[in-house]
Amino acid sequence: MNPIFYLFIFLLGLAVGSFLNCLIYRLETGGSFLKGRSYCPHCKHILGFFDLIPVLSFLRLRGRCRYCQQKISWQYPIIEIATGLLFVLNFLRSDLLGRSDLLIFGLATTPFLIAIFVYDLKHYIIPDKVIFPAIGVALIYNLLKSDIRGMSDFLIPALGAAGFFLAIVLVSRGRWMGVGDIKLAFLMGLILGWPNILAALFLAFFIGAIMGIGLIIIGKKTIKSEVPFGPFLVTGTLIALFWGEVIIDWYLHFLW
């Protein structure tokens, strides 16, 4: 494939990442992301075109607002670059499998996962305004590509994952997991299907445990501290989406 096409996909991801930054900020402030121009969160000055070029504007302005000189969060270029790279990975996956529908589905669902990751990491909540549209997109895609018998390939993993987290919420009375994690687990099942959902859940718990222990060791958290689990679930989902089959094959080969 022509490298120019990869560049185009990456640039598209940068642009979507810039939109996600706007979406996340306006979810935080309660504003509408469908209307109104972007502005500096410090001085409220309306941003011009050259202030909004993904990554390049941040570098050109040296991470500061052109108008008030306040620092711009590194969240903005990180999300833009991460979205661009994930868009490229979605293209490589669909090209390898020879399925253009996977590219469309990946490009449609990846931004939701990124928004959930960042928002839950910052605010310890998975917003319904993000999770419900994501579930809707995943359901429509799976319904369109499956017959009646094929529906079980994504509904059973989705319901099974959601039921697993529901059990954790009920047993812990909401102390270990939240209702948002149940919804996210359902979305994971719709995106990954069987058996990749198992790889995603294993990775989420494994990475979460490692990070939790690390934060306790360095004194950032205590054993009783609350830690958002959504970012680990999203991380597990993305790893399983691109390399789930490889991980499962390696694990089975390791066992036998």
C-alpha cells in the first residue's frame, strides 16, 4: 500500500484526536460540542485556525496559549498522536484480514474508547453520553453483518462480560467496580466477540494489578484508594483488538 495512504489515515486520526480533546473538555464543563468555537480554557479567547492544527500548533506555540501564555496540557498532543496511531493500526488490521468493514468499524469505535479512557482516568466516571452511542454503533454493525444465528457470536460475550462485572458490583456493593464498568464490559463484548473478550479481560486485570501495586509502592495510592478501572479495560480491549488472536495462540501453545 502506498505510504501516502498511511499518512492520510494518520492525519485523519490527528484531526479526530483534536475533536476528542474538544469533546472531553466540553463533557467536563457541560458545554455542547456540536456548536460554538474552540477557546482557551484559561483566558477564554477564541482560537484561530493556526491555533488548532493538531500537534503542530502545540509545538509551534511551545505548549503555551498564544494569547495568555498559560501552559497547554500535554493531554492534547498525546491524544491526537495516540488517535492517529490507532487509526493506522486499524487500517493495518483490516488490510491484513482483507476486510474493509473492520476498518470502518474500527475507525468508528476507537474514538469512543479513547474518550472513555481519558474521561474515566480524570474523573472516575464513564459518561453515558459516550458509552451509549458507542454501544449503539457496535450493535448496529454486528446486526448488519450477522444473521440470526451469528448474533450469538457477539451478544453472548457481551452479556457474559457485563454479567461478570454485575456480579462483582453486587458482591462488593459498588466498592470494587461501578455501573459504568458493566456498560463498558458489554461494549467490549460487542467489539471483540469470542474469544478475544477473554484476552481483553485478562489483560485489563493484569495491567490494573501491576499498576495498582506500582502506585502503592511509590506512595501515590494506598490499598484503600479508589482507582478507575475503565482505562485498564480500554487498554485490554485495544490490545486484544489488534493482537488478541496472537496472545491466545501463544497462551494455548504455552499450556500444551
